[in-house]
Amino acid sequence: MNKRNEKGMALILVIILLVVVSIMGTSLMFLSQTETWSSANYRLMTQSRYGAEAGANKAINYLLNAYTPPAASGGDALSNYNLSASGVNFEGDAVGATYGGNAVVLHTTSGLANYPASATETAFANAVSGSLAAGNSTVNYSAHAVLLSMRQITPYGTTTPVTIQTWRVTGDASISGAQNAQAEVSIILERQVTPVFQYAAFADDNGCAAMTFGGGGVTGSYDDTAVVNGSVTIQASGGNVGTNGNLVTSGNPTTINGTLSTPRSGVGACSSSNVTAWTDNSGNVTGGVIELPQPITYPTPVIPVPSSTIDVGISHGWACPTGAGAIDMAHGFMGNCSVVGNDIYLPPTNPLSGFVGYGNISISGNMTVHITNGTYNINTFKESSAQSSLVVDETMSSIVGLESLAAIGVTFSAGPVIFNVTGSGGGTVVDLTGNSVQNATLNPMNFQIMYAGTGSFSLKGQSQASGLLYAPNASFSFAGGGTWYGAVIGATMTDMGGAAVYYDRRLNNSGFTVGNYMQTSFTWKKF
């Protein structure tokens, strides 16, 4: 080959290599720039999402702390709303409460808001919009809230209705500039209605030994629909207990046949600076520990205070009071006080007829007190004899005087007995030491004790009781092998005498209260 023809090849190869290197350099430059833009986009997306969460959280903070739900009367009355709306949708959600035929909306844009109280619209708009500095960028955020449902219930133990709402809160945020970013978050905020009596026993104190089981104390469960002649099969399960503080178990065969629920964690020594869920000296919790996301709070019951009272100290030879202190048709309306041998029949109180309440009721000796459907406003109740008992009658036929009411067309239906305990003076306000409460059906809803104070309750001896104890500020103790069929709620509980607490599983469908607000869903998207 003629070498002269090969002249210039090196130059061509160099040029080709330079072109290849240039292309590679340019590609690397674009790749680097893409990574930079990708990183910047991710940063902007994250900042805008956090901005949207800020708007949503401001809206939630307003609803929880500054907003007053509609009530029966006032400027924001429930009558303004249609609480059984159907076929109305807003942003893809079916809503069950409307105003003026449209969804109820709190919004930062007045033209999009739809709420009966203009002051609430303005306050919401002022509370939920703003901006945040994020490096060289500014994140602008806002929020709106859509009412998905609303209703009223009266929590167990209270007389004031509570409005229950479910909101969908949406936060929006944007960043404007050479690169724009926009994000949206959506949160469902709701209060759930839950059974009051979910546990065999609950102690709402938050300290050590809020609940103590020892001496062979046990829990379990049963179903009152399966009671035969006052007896029922007990299941070694479902006897769940709970506390906002610590459970202490000791002795054998002390057994919680169920779970322990508490916002605390850990099993071990408990101190004021380190409250553990369970101090296991001995004993057993068969279902283990369930850690609650937050403490459980129970509203204090509303207990009427009688303007006048009648003390009843029942012992052998006792007679119904007469004259100004008579418990009869003129005062009680629901029937007369009557004595048949050692059986005493006490009618419920009825403020409308002038019989506003009992004072201190005490039973001793070989006496049996019968009570029936209605409310008994009392100060204290003490049963101090092993031969005495309190009987919850299933019908009202035993109360003398009802036949005269039936003759004029007045009839009554069977229902629960409710003891509203005032407990003025503190100390032991309810003491069940004798044969206790004879409630043959073992349906605890038939006998309910409510107390708002900080006194104490006591179940002693071989006594048996069936009912509900609702005293969230009080202490209660079981001793001497007593048995409680139903459920108890108090501040603290002590069972050191081998007593049994058996939970009626049907209580999951009876007596409701309102839980704390919860965020039940969270979604987000970018634009």
C-alpha cells in the first residue's frame, strides 16, 4: 500500500475521538443536570407536602380547640342542618349532613364555604392559611374541611347531649418560582361512639398500683342470656381489665382471664417516674398486654342532689315511716313503702311528685329490701349483715299501691334500677357486705350504681352482686371471696381477697360514650 495514502489518518482518528469525548461529556453534563433537577423536584415536592400537612394540622387544631359543634339551640343550631341527607357528594365523598341542600364546608375562599354561622367561617379561614420559609422558597398553604356526618348522643352517666362529627380535612400547599410544586393531603377526623363497659374492670388512675389483684382473685366472662335459675357458665376468657396506670398481680392462682389494656408499656418495677404496664409479682394475664394509643377518659356522671331526704335504717321490727316522712303514693307516686315480714319494699324516688330522694339507707339483721324499676336518689347505701340482702325485682307488681294506678289506666314497664349516689361526707358510700344484690337474671343493666365523688365502694365477705358500678373518681375494693357479675369503672381498684369479677359479654352492645378524636385515614398526592 502507498504510505502516502495513509497520511492524515491520525488527524481523522483524533477528530473522531474528540467528537466521541465531546458527546460523552455533553451526555454526562445533561445527566448531571437531570439529577440536579430531579433532586430539586423531590425537595420541592417534599416541602410542598409538609406545607399541606401544616395546613391540615392547623385546621385540625382549630376543630379540636377553637370550634364549638352545633347544639340544640343558639346561633349554630342543629335545626339548621339536614342530618339525614342522601345523594349529596362533595369532592368524591358522600355526605350525610347538609346545609341549604349542599355539603357543609369550611373553606378559606368565601365563595366555596357553606356553613350556617358566618363567624365560624371567618375564624376558620383566619386560622388555617399561611406561609412557611423553606430555603430560598416560600411555601403557601391553606386548608378546608368537609362535614361528612353529624349526630347527637347522650353519653352514659350524663344528661347533656354531645354532638358527634366526622370531618374530612384537606390541606393544600404550593411553591411558585422557576420550578413550581403543589401537594395535597387529606385526613379523616372523627370521634367514635364506643361501649362504656368494655372491660370487667377499669381503673382510670394513671399511677402505680392503680389496679391490684391478689389472693387468688380472678376475672372471666359470661352471657346473661344463658342464665338458668340464677346460675351461668363462666368462661375462662373475656375477663379483660384496663387502667391508665399500672396493674399489680400477686399470689396464686390470681389470674386475669383476658387482656390488660393500658397506655403504659413494660413489665417490671413501677415508680412515679417510670410507670410500667404491669408489675408481675406473681399471677397471670392470659391474654397479655395491649398498649393503648392514649388514656381512656370517662365523663363524671351527673348526680342530682335531693333538696330533702329520708334516712332509712332497716333492721328487725322496722316500719315504714309515716307523716311528713312517709314513703307512699302521695310522695313516691310509683307505689307505697310496705313491710311483709322481713321483706321491705322501697319505691323509687320521683321528684315530680315531691319524693325527691332517700338519705342514708342501711340494712342489718335478717332483712331483705326489694327495689324495682326506677331511679333511687340516695346519699349512701350500706348492707352490713351476712343475712341481709338487696333484691332487684323483675316486675313492679310487688309494690303496694300500683293496683290503684292500674285501675285508672296507668301502666309501667320493667326496666333498670339506677342508684344515684350523692355520697356527701365521703368515706365509704356503698358497702355490700351481706348477701349483697340478688339480681336473678345476672343482667347487670338491671342494677346500675352511679357516683361522681371520690369516696369508696366495698364488696366484702362471701357476698354476690350483679350490676354496673360507674364511679370514675372513686376507689373500689373487693375482699373475702365476693363475686361481681357485670363491670366496674373507678379511679382505683383493689382485689386482695380472692374475689371474682365476671364480665357480661353483652355489655359490648349497651351503654355508650364518646371517645377522643382520632385521625382514621391519611392520603396525599402531588400535582
